[in-house]
Amino acid sequence: MTESPLRYLQGYAPALQDQVRQLIASDRLGDHLATRYPSRHAVQSDKALYAYTMELKQQHLKNAPGIDKVLYDSKLDVVQRALGLHTAISRVQGSRLKAKKEIRVAALFKAAAPEFLQMIVVHELAHLKELDHNKAFYQLCQHMLPDYHQREFDLRMYLTWRELPGSNPPENREPPDRSP
């Protein structure tokens, strides 16, 4: 099989990359993802994203430091930061050092499956306790979301699919009608 670069999947085993290449070659990657993740989440505003994030934090990380801001960011470079961004901004106020913690999620994920948004938020929340992507970090992610690794892989397949010629990413479609 021709080796085409899969930039979001470079850290995965060659056999997995080959399976993704086969799905791409047979024009089935989009259908595969749509079958696994058929719906789009309803968390569309920064306010809703903050509430969603705080709910997950309360469930799993009650004792973690607080979060000052959570928002969708249209300027995040998805290639460099495929999931999101967490920042801690320290400022001196009088004789005290004040730190603000922020979580930013790439705006393209407004149109993603709820499972992907949950995975991204869990990832960023884990950084409140573990700054580095080490064993403890991924154990914490799995504690909060037992299928974390599968969702991360599927999210990376989704990012790969979005860049394929002729794909129709969800942000180009109408959101589903959520009325009863």
C-alpha cells in the first residue's frame, strides 16, 4: 500500500495507519466515523462549554484548582494543538501572585460528536493535575473516561477525514433539530 502521511496518526502503529489508509482508499472513512459517532453535541456557546467543563470537573476532579475561563477558540492551530489548549497565566497583584487557568477548545469542535468534545475536555482537565503527557496523565484521563485512548484515536481519524478532498465536515452541515 502507498505510504501517504497521516499527520494526526504518526504516533500510532503502522498496522493501524494501514487500516486507516484502506478506509481512505475505499472512500469509507467518513461512513465509518458517521456510524460510530452519528450525532453532534449541543454545546455551542462559550457559556455552555464552561458549564459542561465544570460539570465534568465536579464529577472527577473536585479538589483540582479552579478554572477561570473556558472557551472555543477559532485561532487554535489544530495541526500543532489537535485537542485544545490549557494555560495558566500568572500576574502580580500587589504583593500576591495570582494565577488564572484557562481551557481553550478549537472552534472546529463545535460541530463534532459529543464523544469527541468529552475526550478533549477530559484531556484539558487532566492538565490541571498533571502538566506533562506522562503515564500519570494518561491514567487520569482513563480514570475520567475509560475509553479515552480509543476516542483519541477516533478523533485523530476524524481530523484526518476532515482534510480529505471531498469530505463534508459537520461544520458545513446544518445542526440537527433537537426539539422534542
